[in-house]
Amino acid sequence: MHGYQTGRLDLPFTGICTFARAPHVADWAALDCDVAVLGAPFDAGTQWRAGARFGPRGVREASTLFSFGHAGAYDHEDDVTYLDGVRIADMGDADIVHTDTLQSHANIRAGVAAALAAGALPVTIGGDHSTNIPCIEAYEDHAPFHLLQIDAHLDFVDERHGVTRGHGNPMRRAAEKPWVSGLTQVGIRNVSSTAREGYEDARARGSDILSVRQMRALGALATAARLPQGAPVYITIDIDAFCPSIAPGTGTPSHGGFLYYEVLELLQAVAKAHPVIGIDLVEVAPDYDPTGSTSILAAQLLMNLLGFVFHARASVPPAA
Amino acid sequence: MHGYQTGRLDLPFTGICTFARAPHVADWAALDCDVAVLGAPFDAGTQWRAGARFGPRGVREASTLFSFGHAGAYDHEDDVTYLDGVRIADMGDADIVHTDTLQSHANIRAGVAAALAAGALPVTIGGDHSTNIPCIEAYEDHAPFHLLQIDAHLDFVDERHGVTRGHGNPMRRAAEKPWVSGLTQVGIRNVSSTAREGYEDARARGSDILSVRQMRALGALATAARLPQGAPVYITIDIDAFCPSIAPGTGTPSHGGFLYYEVLELLQAVAKAHPVIGIDLVEVAPDYDPTGSTSILAAQLLMNLLGFVFHARASVPPAA
Amino acid sequence: MHGYQTGRLDLPFTGICTFARAPHVADWAALDCDVAVLGAPFDAGTQWRAGARFGPRGVREASTLFSFGHAGAYDHEDDVTYLDGVRIADMGDADIVHTDTLQSHANIRAGVAAALAAGALPVTIGGDHSTNIPCIEAYEDHAPFHLLQIDAHLDFVDERHGVTRGHGNPMRRAAEKPWVSGLTQVGIRNVSSTAREGYEDARARGSDILSVRQMRALGALATAARLPQGAPVYITIDIDAFCPSIAPGTGTPSHGGFLYYEVLELLQAVAKAHPVIGIDLVEVAPDYDPTGSTSILAAQLLMNLLGFVFHARASVPPAA
Amino acid sequence: MHGYQTGRLDLPFTGICTFARAPHVADWAALDCDVAVLGAPFDAGTQWRAGARFGPRGVREASTLFSFGHAGAYDHEDDVTYLDGVRIADMGDADIVHTDTLQSHANIRAGVAAALAAGALPVTIGGDHSTNIPCIEAYEDHAPFHLLQIDAHLDFVDERHGVTRGHGNPMRRAAEKPWVSGLTQVGIRNVSSTAREGYEDARARGSDILSVRQMRALGALATAARLPQGAPVYITIDIDAFCPSIAPGTGTPSHGGFLYYEVLELLQAVAKAHPVIGIDLVEVAPDYDPTGSTSILAAQLLMNLLGFVFHARASVPPAA
Amino acid sequence: MHGYQTGRLDLPFTGICTFARAPHVADWAALDCDVAVLGAPFDAGTQWRAGARFGPRGVREASTLFSFGHAGAYDHEDDVTYLDGVRIADMGDADIVHTDTLQSHANIRAGVAAALAAGALPVTIGGDHSTNIPCIEAYEDHAPFHLLQIDAHLDFVDERHGVTRGHGNPMRRAAEKPWVSGLTQVGIRNVSSTAREGYEDARARGSDILSVRQMRALGALATAARLPQGAPVYITIDIDAFCPSIAPGTGTPSHGGFLYYEVLELLQAVAKAHPVIGIDLVEVAPDYDPTGSTSILAAQLLMNLLGFVFHARASVPPAA
Amino acid sequence: MHGYQTGRLDLPFTGICTFARAPHVADWAALDCDVAVLGAPFDAGTQWRAGARFGPRGVREASTLFSFGHAGAYDHEDDVTYLDGVRIADMGDADIVHTDTLQSHANIRAGVAAALAAGALPVTIGGDHSTNIPCIEAYEDHAPFHLLQIDAHLDFVDERHGVTRGHGNPMRRAAEKPWVSGLTQVGIRNVSSTAREGYEDARARGSDILSVRQMRALGALATAARLPQGAPVYITIDIDAFCPSIAPGTGTPSHGGFLYYEVLELLQAVAKAHPVIGIDLVEVAPDYDPTGSTSILAAQLLMNLLGFVFHARASVPPAA
């Protein structure tokens, strides 16, 4: 039954902004859901513009645009009603302690761990890309998985001036983990905090690095096929992977990025062929986009990705 | 005990945005609180810029800036800790039906009525000023009260081209109600949809109309003293009563408005001398103020007004 | 002779903003022109962001950018000077009555009817997409025509909570009309207020529904060829058919939309093969796009479409 | 009769934007009105931010907010209905020739001269303050008058690097004219392009220079009383005379400026005691104020000033 | 000689943006100047909106508006030409290490220490208010001084969740230093991260706390007279001391703040009666103010304060 | 050695904004570098929106995003480290004299001439496109070269109302010069100030005119191959050649423009096959793009183009 048949129309511009208008579950021990959405509003890891601390709020508000109260989301191209019956919960935000990177990261890790403990799919909304570090750490006792990064920047700096947990470091941190079996890094272009040495380090550790043009030349399906067959996959999406034309609200925009369907089709292909065991979407800085398009992109992408994941799960149970 | 002593720091930039981070009570029959905050995101009554439909969201988000988790709000000028122990609930928004003014207004009325039924002080966040019409209607079976309007515009149009429930009509509608014993209209200035006839009508019905300069000349205390002594008061605040310098995010800004302390001191004086039995704050259109100042003003004002009301109630029980 | 040869340079940043700097004809009974442009600033039919009430002003102002005073508009790709000798009139806006959807729609209908009565091509600038409802109704006594919708959303909701004339209903309303012989709906994607039932209803009534990717795969010419051969066509363009990268200034942006030439080439093909008997362009909400690009897109598109229509008319007289 | 009694409601958000919705009279030889409003969209005289070229458009659009269709503008403080019967015409804009300061200025002068020839009160909307130079020149064969400048900057640079007609020069240019009998310069503060020598030059030529604090200490009436008794007055208002809190949309904001009533009361006092023979309002750069407050201020001020002028004329005929 | 007499006009919109167009001295050991301006772009200490990291850039760019190339800044109210002959140097920014509060603060301290070692007046542009902590620490071996804070917030939190160097802690940190002889805290209002205990702690340590209304009632001179007579003074200005009407571009705006002349007159009085031995101005977050007014305020204030300080020094040599 | 290995991290948000953080060389006689970057902040040649005067500041600030302190810029697609060892100097801005087009242009010419005299590659950042006129004039005594224009508009107006040096004239001016051997004009689309006569004139003078779709059909390599083989090339890039989706911050946006890689690949091909002897990039108006994307595009493009030019020079010495 559609939500609006129960008495309220609940138009998108009304109501408290949780993700997809899902119930807010402040008591993480009581989580009972398929998807657990956690905000990670930490942006002290940024090297140019901050503002990603308001990413969770922005994405939650934008998600209401896709929440008309239908029972599931009908896609006429696929002729599928996605998300029907999928139970989403909004965990609220991890507690952030200003000036204290380690404690803030620890709190994010605890949130993801709670989602995992509840058997839910963790979906973390950053925050800057350093928030991926505790997300990955939360899988410490879990089965190995492949990491798919969709991003403009390689984020493979080991250490510089003592910084190891900034937003230029997460993929290097991930590559060190025994439970991360490998990386595919897609969308990488232009100069960033990772220098030539970082690329060499990444390649030495087995990363498959693809630029936007390289993936475009391959196509979404062939790109997806480069991931290790059947491996569980964690997906980290830096919104700056996208072209600034549709994602200007981010800390370090990089021209020449992806358009919407390029990433959507990659995600659909990956979700079809792999168990997806975790997701984060980072670097949405809403205050740099007065039009709201960036937050809408993030919300639209997450809603569709979740649809793909659970549509796939209907036939193929996840490995995690 | 301060909230941050219970384990989370809960900085203002984190968390789900309810008003003052109060619990969200979607089941209005279950309201058990001192203050019940209702969003009324209806703006089809506007005659220039719309956008007040996002007023509830904007004010809720801004209210988090004043929510550091202290037990109450300490004011060093008054040497008082306000709001300690006052229980606020966020009712979410009244259901709005686009294109249907009557149904949308009926839903707002139902929300205010529910708050009243629960014995809570209703605080409605608009929406345009037409949302005041159902707010007042919700008091139909209640004891008479005086209406204090703080506004740039008289809003006293009876009917024009069939319109009786637009944002130029609410004070005329209120004046018709037997349970509204009188009006004080403060801040009125410049041309608006009310023509000379409307002023004459208002005066004939007993309205006390004061411009910004007239109230400024009187002072806050003398202005407050013009209200009928001891009468219960409903307060309706149109944010455009304020100078556009601090409230540009509104539909019909009017230069020459109030500054912050002018209104605050009037509200403090009224709250001290009268039972306040209802509040609405309308016409915040956040998207017209990229700085966020207007929403912050609305939130700061409501938090302080609630503090004054419940500080007064500690000695003088309300009449309603 | 170019306009600037008559004594004034009339740079685009100067002058009163009528559409294309055409004469303003306030007396609709006196219309004597080839194209009659009507503003329909009604946005109470929206379900997320309002603001389309300022669409007519935004598009008019942007149209001055394309008004250098040349005698016609030379296109070096086509080697054609378009619009030379075409007489445009700006009717101003239909009268809007706030809170009253039916009366506002009636006034829009009257405007379009006046343009038709004058033998001019009606071009209506919204306002939200509900303004298309009275536009179509104005053709009540006219010969049947095919309706081409370019839009992100199907807008095929029949009724919900009593709403039948909101911006989610227009194509359903059109499909009911005996004088609308069929619909082609292009650009449709993602979740919106139309649920699965709406799609089934539309298909049952003969709609040809194409997503962006489906039209992209076909190409503009093959898409145009799907329209019934030679049929008169009314074109309704919702600016959110376009990618938010070039049209963020709209109420409900949807990622994955069309780029400029995709729509332009479809319009050129349709204008070449069909009599175009009416146009509306809706949902431009300028205040959500501080760069002005959305309004510029709308103006640029309309100017080019009018060029195509009247270039075609030089050889094929319209059916209407 | 109110305009809305003639059939249309004509809400402020509808319609073609002429000043105060007055008729557009493109043929300046046919002017027949009391007030002739001319746009002077020239901003190549600026030394920091440009954008005042869009001043006329911004002020025209904002003026619609004060155009509800009443017969005159009722002010409840003064208990006067202003502007009833005053005939305003919008002349459109003077032709501007980019890169050519002299020709652009000549065209502005021609417009003001046409207004004067028609016996109308010229009201010029800039453009930067250099547009005042041709305005003053247009009075060449007229009776001498006093010049009242309301501005943050003295604008008394004689010549620097060959520049004599930039926005730092107009008061020096005016002081040279035999038909300008003297200057009162109010609101002057902070560093600007005029150096100490300019102040000495101005004082030597008889200028009465008052800062914001100096006028504030005097009060509006005493300040007005410093103008030569009964002399005809031309008023030039640079919007940056105002505090950036209400007028941020200008090229060179200067903190510490006037608030609304301070200037309004000065203008009311001057209009009561002197024939006002010309007005310009300059330096509104709407694109630097996304809230629209600056344009609204300019429109509100002009509407009120015109009210004062014609209310005074009812008893005292103008000298010009 | 004026700068523009040496061959270039150097309009404010041209040129590399150093503070007041002073020379950039990257080699801090080579400083030879009266005033040394240091940027401290650290904002990880914020509890709501970040963005103060762009404060130094914003203030530098805005300072060009006051840099017309005059030899000194003539003030017609005081009839003084300020800053003539005062040598300013721009040190660039302290090095910031993201995620590392201690190292970033150490680098700021080193910059201030270098300025002091060169015998220059250190002027630090934040960054958030936590950057005041290393500024004060840099005076460790210097003579005691009084600290004048102009701010909306008390910033007197000792420790919470381990945070001791966030933007809510600096005045508590300062009060602990033996070389800080006392504090005057002006402008304090509304709820912030400091709870009642913080106020009690501050008062116990001898702080003189004044709200905006309290200082307004006293006047600037009486307020200045409350500082210990003749004591050297360090001035820390949080831009949120000002009303959001003129300073919306800041992290935590608080309504009811100071207007321009209120603070200017306090600073003038203090500079006249005390040696000023250091200045910081913090919390300008330019991206939250698209009008630029906040940065202009900061630049205008600093330029005037420096004028006052060195005008006073001409007769009274500083103590430091 | 990377810059961050020398002691400072120098994050992109820190430091004085020169282009690419290159040294500022105010004494043009002392230039000793490979690339000399000159700002030309002149925008009085514009016909719609001004604001390009802030182009140099915007591009300089954006260039810091690409300045992480690496020794050169590593591109993983090309596996090349560009710009390693290339010495860039920032000349600051040419002196602009408001109201005086000829003098402003003369000053720009002097700057480019100084760069040429120093043997450096001149890179001029506009300003509007009229600033290209003095750039080309500075090559008066140099060997002939081909001019590659990347632009939405032909800019081939000879004269209109006396204007010969506005932003619609530069290509016509260039075509007259004996030292300009020919023009390739790429990206030209839609109506602009050039009428049909201008196109005919351009073709008659040998211009090769290509629209976006025409170049898109050809591809970057085939387009580059249309330039005269081996000829030295001067490249002028109007940012409005790009799609408004990535370059909204410009005076006269035109939909249907280039995406990032389309232009990048053309530039790479041209730089590989031709000596590049001069570059200008014009019409960036940062204040029309609150997201900053346009300035970032300009900076990213220039940094890459310079990389290509000097990578090519390593094997092929330039002709100039």
C-alpha cells in the first residue's frame, strides 16, 4: 500500500528530514533493518574547502524529493519496482569531537560496527573522505572484500607532515588492511595531493586505476568486469568523481568527471554481480551549491544503488 | 545534567534536525509535553515571493545552533537559566495538499487542536501568514484571548477577487472570531495589500495599530502596557516585521523594520505580564537568505520567547 | 534593416524586459502577430520547491541576451537567418489569484484562447506544469492534435487526496481530452509523484514513453519519427527534462537529463515535419539558479524553436 | 478606484516590469506625465565591483512589490494617501554604448532633457554615480538649484590619470556648473577615491559635508534646515550611503551607513520645504545581493520620496 | 606622495591580494615593518559552520577596496590622515596541517613570535577563535597585558570531551596564562557552548563581562574606562560580536550584535588610552556571505584600528 | 624535491593567491621566467553582464587548488610529470583606467610586450574578450602566427555605433593585422553581436569557422589538423566556449558548449604540433558562479595547457 493511502499526502517539502523519511533509530543496539544509514559529519580532513560536515543534513533533505510515499520505487526503463519492502533506518550521526580526529573517527567506526552487528547494510554519509578510514576499520573481523572507489582523486598519500588520516589518505589506509583484498579506483584524474609516488605505490599494491576517459572507453559493463569475480564489494563514492556541472557542492571539484548514467550503470552492474557489503558517499558540501543539485545527486544515487543491491539480493544472498 | 555529560558531545552541526533537537512525536494523540512545535509548510497564500514552505525546515536546522546540550539556557544579563526542565516536542508538519487551500488549512488546524488537547503550548512555524488562520480557528472552543501581531503588514484585507484565506487576510479573519477579544498590531509600515479601507476597518474593530517608529518612541514596556491587562495572549510573528538587514529571507521584505532587541524586549514584557496561550512564527523563506541569518533569527527568537513564557509560568499559571 | 541601424544600439543589458523585446500588448483583443507569448506565473501546484511564478520574468529577462537588434537570427551551421519578419507580441501575464487554483487556471485558459482567436501561435511560459492544463483546455473547439511532452516526470497522476490540477496531473488531464489524439512523453526517468499505476494507465491510453537513454539510443530523428505522421503537434517542455547541470533553476531537478542539442535537434525535426500549434515551457524557477543559466536555456530554446517553426511554415502552412 | 476593481488582481509577482507598473513610453517626444523615470545602465565608471548596469532592471522589478493596484499609497503614520493621481511614465533606458563613456553620457543627458522638456520630474536610475554627470548637465539652461547628495563617498576627484567622468568625479563636475548653486553632502565616511585634497577643494567651493554620525547627532530636521531656504533642490542618492546591512548590492559598500528612516525623514523634510526638481538614485548592483533587499530599498525609497514631493506640490508649486 | 602619482592608477579591483596591498614577506626572519599581518586559516575548532579557513583570503581581498593608493587615509570627521608612513607587511599564512590541531597552532604561534621578534605589531587574521590560543601563547616571555575580547560568545569552556583548544576555549586558556593580567569581555549574549559554570568561572577569575545592551547603555568611552588604566592591551575581535546584518559571513552568527560605530568608537578609545600590543580578528567565513560585506567589515575595521593605534603611538610609545 | 618536503605543507587553502603560487614579479623589467602570467581586469567592453574584471583574482585563487607543492604535475593517463622545472612568474595586473578604453588597452599591451621582451610565454587572464585586442597588438614586430579562437561567439563585428574595441570586435581586429596569418574559430554557435555580415566577412578573410557540433563530429585531432601545419599559434580561449554547466560564471553564457575533455584534447593536439607563442583566457566572471567551478575550470585548463606546451618544447623549440 502506498503511504499516501494511509491518510497523509506527505509531500516532499514537508516533514522531519531523515534519510528517505526512514525512522530515526537513536538506540543503535535496537537496530532492526536492512539498511542502516549513518551520518559522519567530519570535515577536518580537508585540504581546500570544508563544508562536508553538512553533507548528512543535505543528503537527508534532498532524499525527501524521492519520497512520495509510494510502496517502492517504480523504474519504467527496468520495469521493476525497487525497494519495496526494504527496511531502512536512519541512525542519525556519529558523534564528532572538534579538534580531535582520532575520537571522531572512533565514533564513526562504532556506528558502522553497530550496523554490521545488527545485520544491516551500513551506508555512511560523509563528511570528508577521511571518514572512509573508520568505515573500513569497522570491518576488522569480517571476511575480506574488494574496495571499489569512485573518485576524482587517488587518495593514496601514505604520510605527510604526520598526517595519516586526512582526506588524501583513505585508500592508502585501506590498502594496508588484511581484510581489504584489493582496490579498483575509477574516475581518477588531474593533480591532487597524491604525487607520482602514490600512484606507483598503489599500482605496486595491486590497484586497478582508471581515469574517466579510460572507463568511458571501456564502458560500464567492461569496467565492472575488472573487479574480481563474485567478490564481496564495499563501495566508496566521493561525489567529486562527478563532473562539477552536476556536483559543484564539494570541497575539491575536478573538471572532466562522470555524468550521472556512467556511474549509475557501473553501480548497477556491480550490484548485480557482487554482494555489496557496505557503502559510503562522501564530500558533499551543500553550502557550495546554492541550487541543491549536488545533494540531490547524492540522494538519487544512493536510492538507486540501494534498489539495485536489494533487487540483486532477492536472488543472490550477500556474502557478509 | 548537561546532555554532553551523558556520553555524546552532540555538536550543533550533527544530528537529525527537529526543533531544538526535541523528540519527534508523530503520533499527535500521544503528545505529552509543555511545548508542541508544529510545522505548517503552506505558502500558496503569498502575493510576491513564495518559499515559506521551507520555513519549518530552515528554523529547525537553525535551532540546532542553540542546542549545545546544556541543561537549560543560561542568560548572563538576566542571570537566569531558562528552559531547564521544559519539555518540548516536535510534531513534524501538518499535511499540506497542493492546490487545496481549505484542506491544507484544515490539517494545520487539526495539529494545533491536538497540541491544545494535550495541554501543550502550541508553537506553529509557517508557512506564509495565511497559516495563522487555521491556528486561530483551532481555539474555537477556548476562552477568549487577545491577539498580538508583530508584522510589517496589517493583513486586514476582507476579500478581494474571492480570496479570503491568503496571506493578506489573517488579521481580518481573526477579528471576526468571537474568541478573539482584540488585536494589537505592531510594526505596521509601508504599502501592502491592505488599502486605506482595511486600516479603517481594523480601527473600527478596535485594533491598536503601531508603526515601528511609534513603538520605538513608546519603548517596549509602554507598548506592552497597551495590551489589556492580564489577558491571555496569542502571539503571531511575521518575520518581515524585522528589518530586512536581519531577515531578508522572507517573501515580502519591508525596510524600516525592527531590530532584534526591540522585539525581544516586547516579548519579554508581554510574557511576564500575560499568559501566552499560543504562538506562531511565519514567512521565513530560507532560500532567499543564503547566509542563514533569517532562520537563525527565528530560532533564536522562539527559544528566548519560550524561555520567557515558562519562566513566567513558574510563578503565574497560564489561563488556557 | 537591423534595429541598431535605426539610431539606438540597444545592448542586451538595457531596456524593459518583454520577451525578445517584443511589443507588450496588454489588450488581448488587439493582438495582431504571429507569436503571442503569455506568462502564467502560477506555482501553487508544486510538490517540492516553488518559485516557478518568477519563470516568466526570468525568461523574459534572459531573452534580451539574444536580442542584439539584428534583423532575424543568423545560424551559421544551418546557414539560415531565422525569425526575420516573424511578428512576436508579449501578452504579459495571465492574472493569478492566490489560493485559488481554478480561477488562476481559468485566466490562463483565457489568455491562450485569446492568442488562438487572434490567429497567433500561443507560447505560454510557466509557472509550474499544472499551467499546461488550462493551455490544453483552451483548444477545446479546435482540431485534434498530438501532444509532445519533454519532461523528467510522467505527470500522469489521476487524483490523489482530491488533487487533480497539480503539477503531477497535467498529462493525465490532457489524455482525457477528445481533442488530444495521443501523447509522446520523452525524457521520463526516476521516481516522481506518478507511481506504477500511472505508467500503466498512460500506456493503456496509448502513450509512447521514452527515457533519456532510450531517446539517446534512438537519436533525435528516429524519436521524431515516432510521432504520428504529419499530425499537428502541441509541445510542452518542462525544463527539468534537462540535466540539472544546465537547468538547476527548477522545482524538482532530476539527474540524468538531456543536454542542449539533444532537445534542440528533436524540436528541429518535429518542427520540420509537423505543424506546431502551441507551445508551453514550464517549471523555470530562476531564484534557484543564481547563475541565470536555466533562464538563458529556456530563452535560447524558445527562440530557436520559434525559428524552426516559422522557417517550416514558409513552405508548409500550419493546420490549426 | 483601485486597479484590482477593474477586473484583474495583478499580484506583485505578475506582469511586465516597468517602474511602479507605469506605462512604458518609448517615444520621449510623447511624454505626458508628472514623473518620467529613466534607466541609465552605465557602470564603466566603477573602481571596484561593476554590476550597476542592472540597477534599472532590479529597481523596476522590486517596484512591483509596492504595486498592489491601490489608488495611491496609504500611509497610516501620516494618515495620507500618497501618489493618488500622480502620473508616472517609464521612459525605458538611455542607450549605452560600451567602451564609449562620452556617448553613453550624452544619451543619458538627452533622456533627462526630454523629461524636462515634457515638464515632468526626471527620475534617473543608475548605473554608477558617473551617470549623475549627464543628469546635471541636462539642466544647463535651467534655473540654478542646490544639490543634495546622500552618499558614503565625497566623489570630488577632479582628475586622475585623465579620468574626469568616472564614479569618483560627479560632485566635482557638478560644483563647476554655474547652474548648481551649492552642495550639501551627507553620509560621507571612510576612505575612498577622494583624498584630503578633494575635501579641501569641496569645502573651498562651499560644500557642507556631514558624516553619518554628524547628521545623526543633528537629526533629520536640523540637517534639512542647513540647505539654503526655499531653494530648488536636485537630489542624488548613492545607495551606498546606506548601511551594507540593508544595501549590500552595490559596488563599494561602506560600513557605518544610514538606516532607512534616517534618510526617509531627511527626504520628507527636504521635500516639504523645497521644490524638488530632479532625482537620481545610483549604484544599485542587484547581482551582489541575492536576497533582493537592496533593490527593494531603492524602490521603496523612490516611491516614498515621490509621494512626499507630490504631496508638497499640492500646496507649493515647483520652481522648475 | 600618493601611489597613483608614481605611474599606475592601481584601482581596487586590480592586483595581487595582500593585506592593504602591503608587500608580501615570506621570509619571516627578514621582517622590517611596523605591522606584521599573519593569516591563520585554521577552522577545525568550529562547532557549527566551518569556512573561517578562507578568512585571511577574504579579508585580504576586501582590504583592496580601501587601497586607492593615497598616502595615508584621510578621515574628515577626525580631520586626520591616518597610516601615513606606517609600514605594513603581509607575512602570508601560518602553515596549517589538516587533522592536527597542535601542529597548526604551533605554526601560528611561531608566526606571531616572529612578528614580535621583529618589533612589529602582530595582527593575526583567523581562522576560528581557537587561533587566538597560539597567538596569546606567543607572548610567553613578554610583559603582562590585559585582554580585550569583542565577541558574542564567552568562549570560556575549560574542557569537554577532551577538547581544550576548540573555538569555545580560548578565553579560558588565556585566563590561565600568567602574562594575561585580566580580561574584559564585551558583546556577550545568548546561549553558546559556554554554560553557566563557564560564566561563574570567568567572573571568579576577574573577568568583566558586558553584553551588547550593557555596553550600549554605558557608551564606548565608559566601557573603555573599565579597562585597567594604561595597561598594555591585546585585542581579540570575533566578527560575530557584530550584528548578523553586517556580519553574516561567520560560523555562529548571533542576533543582537554590535553595529559598526559602536565597536569602532570603543577601539578608538582603547587605542588612545592604551598601548595596543597585539590584535587578532577571527571567524570571518566569507563563503557564507555572497555580498562580501563581512570581509569588508573586517578589513575596514582593521584599517581604522591600525590608524588609531599608530596615531596614538606618535605621542605614546608602546610598552611591549 | 616536492615543496612540502622543505618544511611547510602549504595546503591549497593557505597563502597569498598568485597564479599557481608562482612568485609575484612586479618589476616587469626583471622578469626571468618561462611563463609570464598577466591579469587584464578590464570589462567595460561587455554587452550584457560585466564582472570579468574579477577574472584574474578568481583564476589565481582557483589555481591554488592545483598547487599541492608537488615537483611538477603527474598525469597518470599520460604517465608524464608536467611542468617540472617550468618557471612561472605572476606579473600582477595591467593598470586599468576606468572610463578609458584606449589607455587600459595600452597598458595591457605593455604587459604582454614586457613578457615577450623577457623571452617568456605570455599568458593573459581577462577581463572581457576585448583584452585580446592589445594582446595581439603586442606582437606587432614579431613573426606571423595563426590565431586559434575557442569561443561561443565569432566576435567579428567591425564597427557599430563607433565601437571598435568592445568584446564583440577582437577577431575582426586581429584579422586586420599583417602578423596574424589566419584564424581558426571553434565553438561558434547561436546568435550574438556578430550578424550574418560578420560571418561573411570572416569567411572572406579566410577564417575556418566550426561549431561545437561540427568539431565534435570531426574529433579533436582532425580539428587540430585543420590549422596550417607547423605554424606558430596564439590561443585565445573565451570561457563561454564551454557549456554553461561547467562555466556559468561568465558574461554571456551560451548553451550547447564544449565539455572539458573536448577542449583539453584539442589543446593537447595543437600544443604537440605547433609552437604556442601566446595564450589568453577571458570572460571569467567569478561573481556569477557561487560554486567556483568556472574559475576552477580556467585554472585547471591553463595548468594543463602549460604542461602540454612545455612538454612539447622539450623536443621542439618554439618559433617565437
